[in-house]
Amino acid sequence: VVNLDYSDKKTAEAVEEARRRWPEFVEAFARRGEEPFLAKVRFSHGEIAEHMWMEVSDCDLESVTGEVVNRPFKLPKPREGDVVTAPLSDLSDWLMIVDGEPVGG
């Protein structure tokens, strides 16, 4: 679980790259084997926001669905183990294994 400072240029560029390359993730997910596919998503409640990883169970070019694999620090929900769907606008990162090598992150 992390808080991201979107005013930081490197952070903003990394988030933009993750969203720009999202179609690559979606295409690989459609051909996936046994390796997990992970997406980091921004969750918020009022002024509190946290970015948490989820193991992807479904995705398309506009959204991602999966099980939250982190326990939030301050947010009341989602909780670790919850299955949620988030829009691409809340995506901050993704990670997959292709031919034994990590891609993304």
C-alpha cells in the first residue's frame, strides 16, 4: 500500500506509462497461463487515498477486476480479499510475468 504524490514528475510519468501501456496488459491477460497478473489501483474515501495491489481476474481496455491483496492502512474499504472493479482512470501500475520475466511494475 502506498500513497503517490501525483505532483512529482517521475510518479506522474510512471502512472501515465502504466495507463498508456494498459492495452499490452489486457492482450497478455487474454493469453495468460498460471502466472498472476497484478494491477495497482487507487482507492479513496473522503480525503484518504491509498494505492493497493489486486490480483486481476478480469480486465478490458476500460476497467480491471480483481482481489485486493493488500491490507489498507487507513481506508475502511476495500479490505484484503475483497473483489473489486476499478476504472482505468484509477490504475497506477501493473505487473505481469512473460516468459519468466517481470513486465511492468
